[in-house]
Amino acid sequence: MSEKSHGPRWKTRKKFEQPPDYRPTITKFLQEFSNGQKVVIKQEPSSHKGMPFKRFLGKVGTVVGRRGKAYIVEVYDGEKLKKVISRPEHLKRLNL
């Protein structure tokens, strides 16, 4: 018998939960970031395109570039520095 498939949204029912009447604003999709800016990865569950993997939820990273409409964010995953490609609706400015 074959093994069960575990896709990228596996075990995210509570992690990506939103209130029933929640609807994201258009400005969330149109926000822009500059290189070197600190951001927090917060996935927007209603938008599936350009969503980073669930492991990076709540991680703080630095924007290092763009790739089309998406941004490249450097994030530490344990001791390793990883590059995450994410669209702007899944990122939030970090005000220091």
C-alpha cells in the first residue's frame, strides 16, 4: 500500500486559521519593501501563490532582493541561513 501524501499545507488547520468574517485589504497585496528591511513572515491563508513553507511562520528575516512580484528574504532556520521567496501579502514590516 502506498504512503499518505503530505503536501505543503499539511497540519496547518489551526496554524493558518482566520476569523470567519476576515478579508484582507488590497494594500496588503500592494505593499513594497526595500533591501535590508526587516520583515516578519506571516502567511496569508487566502492567497496560495508565493506562500512560504509553514516552518517559517513568525520568523524574522531581512529582504535581500526581488524575484518578479516576490521578495527574497534571508531567514535563520536553526543555525542555517536560508533564502525564502515570498510574495508581499505574506510579509509584515518589523517596526524597530
